[in-house]
Amino acid sequence: MATRRPLQLDPVETSLRDGTPVRVRRIRPDDKELLVEGFRRLSDESRYRRFMAPVNELSDDQLVYLTELDFVGHFAWVAVRADRAGEGLGVARYVRIDGEPEVAEAAITVIDDYQGRGLGVLLLGMLAAAAWSAGITTFRAFVLEENEPMRDLLAQFGARVAYDSPGVVRIDVPLDPALLPDSPAARVLKASAAHVLETRARIPM
């Protein structure tokens, strides 16, 4: 059911493909240092792919924007090691688009050491579950045309691709489970989303 109340979802503890224990929870205002440290562990290429511009550090204003959310139009999960809570591994967030309340711009960042272990798909599945709970039916991502790993990943979810500007493509991903193809990544996404939805049930009245 769609809601415009702050979205409350329980943390999820699971393991990556290699057995790494992971805890995924809503981001908090006191996660600023966690984001700063995680940003330092991103390669220049990963930073460029995320921000589509050279970025050397996060400003105070950016840290406020990234951690102090309303959880209505702006929602974010943060992944940390379950056995080392101070070690951030990745962030997934969506921001509802003005004028298109059922569409949200989505972004996922995973530090380089944990890329290729299944964390990105896990975060995407959990983000999809949160968005679906909030009445969002489509994720929109703006991706560098050269970012083939992300484009290949989103293609597994039946993404629609259009050119946005020189070097940048706009990718729309449907969140309705019935519209997702039967691909390995889509099956993981569905399982992750189902787990979140089964354990949610805390929307403030």
C-alpha cells in the first residue's frame, strides 16, 4: 500500500556469496563518519561512476543531505559488516522525482573491495522493497554510457534505456515483480524484496 508517512523497515542480517556477514539498516544522521570513511575506500573510477564528475571528498552539506532523511521522498539503506558495525560496505538510496510521485531516482554504491560479491543486487532488492512499500513503481538511474557493469546488471531487470545527454543514459527499471524477467539477478532481487516485506510492518500512525 502506498504511504506518504516515514517508512520504517527492520534491519536485515544476511551473508554475501562468500560468507561475509552483512547487516543492512536505514541510514542515520550519525552515519556521517561512516560515509566519509567509505568514500575514502572508493577508487577514483567508482567515485566518478557514482557522481559522474571528479569528487575528492564529501562536503558538510552533502553529508547532511545523505544522512538526514525524511524517509518519505528520500530513503536510504546502509550496509555494514555484521561482525564489525563500524565498517561500511555500501549505500542504496532513492529520491522521489517531483511531478512523478511513482518514479524515484535510485543510486547504489558499493566499496571496491566488496564489489562482485552480490552486495549490489542485495541492496537493489531491499531498495526496491522499500520503494514498492512507498507506492513507487519505477526506479530511474542516470548512468555513464561507459559503465557497462551497471548497465548489464540493470538489463537483467528488464530495464528500458534511453539516451539522456552526451555520454549518459537514462535507465528505467520496473519494480512490479510481475514485470521482472526470469533472470538470476531478478530472482535474487525478488527474494531480497520478499524478505524485507515479510519483516517490515512498522509504519507510524
